[in-house]
Amino acid sequence: MAAGFTSTGENAAPGLPALIRLLHLASPALPVGAFSYSQGLESAVELGWVTTREGAGAWIGDALELAVGRLEAPVWLRLHAAWTRGDAAEAARWNELFLASRDTAEGRLETVQMGYSLGRLLESLDPVRFPPLMGMGWDEPAFPAEFARAAAAWGVRAEEGLAAYLWAWLENQVTAAVKVVPLGQTDGQRLLFELGERLPGVVRGAWEASDGDLAGSAPALGLAGALHETQYSRLFRS
């Protein structure tokens, strides 16, 4: 071991503990069930809308910038700010708005199931910081509400927390594309590399968005999600 360093963490950079928690939150190993959803991508493949790596990149990139980036990302930042202030009522208000914005039953089910799973995990990992939201009057904590709560409680800055949230979303979408298009692993990594370069701009746009700007428009994404609910043969949950 290098001189001057110990295993106690006393010489660690000030932001390192928060970074480690953030890596935990963004890990694909986080047991919240994200891997079981394709957010309509599986239907887009079934319908012939997405057939190549380029097509998958266009589909995922449009979803990122036109839907997730314009509504989900700004709402995430507002949730983080509310949790940082300790304003659970304001966080609940944004949680309800986010749930109301889901345009398919499948999309609503996904975020509620993942929010529930993350909430239960947080309660077991750090029960002092994370009392059950359902015991605080919340009916259905959505995934971004729980993710933002964890980031705020663990001292993760808003920009980094949102970037990690978006990265986790992006990684799951690319993993789905690898399975259903299908794509090779190298093509999947190329997609992650290319689309990942858009994340700083999406974070910046979310940061600059006013409350009146919050709106996503991706009709094909909503249609694919709705069609997936009755798709006969599928890998992903509906």
C-alpha cells in the first residue's frame, strides 16, 4: 500500500463517498427490475420500425431528447431540490405530476414498480435516512422520486445525480436493443458511447427548463408502449 494512505478512507477526496453511492444507484445490478422493461422498443422492433443499430440509435436518442429529457429529467431535478430542502410535500406534488404524465398503463406500472422496489431497498440499506414513503402518506412513489431521494440524502449533487439517472435509463434501453433488434455487444457499446455524449446537453437543458417548459412529445414512443401491452410474444414485461 502506498505510503500515507490507509484503508479507513480518511484521506479520500471529499466527494468520493457520494460518488460511490451514486455508482451504486446507477449500477445495472440494482435490484429494481429495470431490465424487465423495454419502454416500447420491443414493439418498435416487432413492427419493423427499428431494424438496425442506426435505427435503434435514432429511436433511443429521440426518446432521450424529446421525452425523457424534456419532462422526466426536469421533474427529477425538482424532486432532488425538494428532497434536499426536506420538503416531502413538494416532492409528493412532483411525484403526482410525473405519474399523471405517463401515457400508457405499461409506463405507469413500470415507474411505480421500480419506485416500490428501490424504496424497499433503501429502507433495508439505510433505514434511518429512508423511512417508508408509503407510511408518510404517499400512495405510489415513482422511480425518479425514490432515486432523487437517495441522491439528495447521500449528498449527490443534482447534475451528477441526474446524469447517473439518465445513464441508467440509457444503458437499459441499449441492453434491450441488444436483445431484441438484435445487436452484437460491440454495437451495443458503440451506441452507449455515441448516445452518452448527448447526456451533458440533456442535463443542461433540464436545468434551464422552467416549469412552463415541462412537456415531452414522442407519439410513436407512446404508441409502441401501448401496443406492447397486448403484444402476443415478448421478452419484456407488460
